[in-house]
Amino acid sequence: MPRRKAVVDINSCVACGCCKKVCPKDAITIEKGLYSKIDESICVGCGRCAIACPADIITLVERENI
């Protein structure tokens, strides 16, 4: 399992979809047209979504219990 995962601040996300477009594993969905949701069971922690986010609200964090 990857050491990192991406986390979205759903209170700041505007669901622009920039992160979803660059995810190589298709781990991101847009929930109710309001925010991005990252499936951590699919996320490989590559960071592409964090780089692509124009609002800078996606962060990479260490996974617990690796």
C-alpha cells in the first residue's frame, strides 16, 4: 500500500474537476456537484491532484497503520 494519500478540504472545494482530470487511477469523483472525493483505497499518493488544484486545497498525508 502507498505511504501517502490525498485529502480534500471539502469545505473549500468548488468541484472544478481539475483533480479528477489528472488522477492516473481514477480515484476521484465529484460528489453531488459540490466537492471532490478521493477513494483512499485506490489513491496511490502521487500528488498530481494536489498540484493541479487551483485552490490549493488538496494535501498529501501519511497513511496510518502502514
